[in-house]
Amino acid sequence: MLEVRFFKTAGGNEVVLDFLRSLPADDKKTLGEDLKTLQYGFPIGMPLCRPVGKLWELRCSLPSKRELRLLWFFHKVTQTIIVVHAFIKKAQRTPRNDMELGEARKGEFK
């Protein structure tokens, strides 16, 4: 099993976790199950995960009929999955600003 860590800002704000905590209980349960599958099954591919640019995308279909996406990467040195961004997907393509934010946050780990 791999450890999963969530991005924190330089000021210590847990922006990704704060977003995930705001979800309804049923959605959080589904997300937790998908994260557990990733933790125990890494590396894992479609339909749960796929590469997007320099990151990976965890694809969660929520009970609330929404699509949640977690952008993450595998930190080889610490053998940890780092979740850098989370958002509700509203279009077929991943929005450029979400990708740029995720990649910028990944850059803070190097």
C-alpha cells in the first residue's frame, strides 16, 4: 500500500482536502474507495486512472451524477502518491487552467 498525501500551500492551507471535505458524504465514500483502489493497485490504468500531460488523473464517477477528477503524480523518492488538485469536471476536456494549476503545484515538489 502506498501513502497518499495532499498538496498544501506554503502557508499550510490544505486546499485539496478542504475541497474534498466539502463534498456530500456519499461522494466522499466513493472517492475514498477509488483512492483505496489506487493505493493498493498502483500502477493502475483505465477506467480509473489515465495520464494527462505531466500528471495522472483519478476519474471518480460520483453518486451525485458528477465527475470528480484528482490530478496526482507518483513521487519516486518517497514512494508516495501526491494529489495536487481536485475539481468537478463539467466538460469533456480537462480545462487548461486546472492542468496548469496541477503542474505548477507538482513543480513545488522538485
